[in-house]
Amino acid sequence: MTQYFDKHVFFCTNQRADGSDCCNNHGAQKARDYVKDKVKALGISDRHNKIRINSAGCLDRCDDGPVLVIYPEGTWYTFVDERDLDEIIAEHLQHGRVVERLKI
């Protein structure tokens, strides 16, 4: 079976109702929006490259958060700021190289 997406990126954007620590407390939704916009602006989310950026509920890695995971590789990352996200975009999404310093 052929994969539809070359890369599928899931950002945990979970927000816990009780206020306990979760990815969205660390700006996960804003980060997801940033990456989605950046990938679109770079032209790497079109029908040829098929990179998809999605939100996910809790990915159960709260202690490592905020987190995102890229499939089909199943590579998990944490990030702090847009610089980290830019590095993931450039290295992993554009060139297929794992960013070891952000991998969890």
C-alpha cells in the first residue's frame, strides 16, 4: 500500500481542564500554527511533497513536552522556540535528517 503523505506531523495541542502541565501550556498550538504556515510558505505542503501538519490530542509524553511526532519515521521531538521548529522543518521535513539534539 502506498502512503498518502510523505511526512505527517502531529503536534500535541492538549489542554488539561484541571490546569496541570500539558503541551498547550508551552505554546503547542501557536507552534503548530507557525509550522503549518511556514511549510505552506515554503511550498513543501503541496500535492507533490505531501507534508501534512496536524493537531493531536494528548500524545502521553507530557514530561517531555511540548512534543511533536513525524511519521512515517515515528521520530519524536521536543522544542522550545521557533528556532527549534525552523531546524526541524529544514533538516527533517526538507532534507530527511533527524535533528538529534531535539529528539526524544
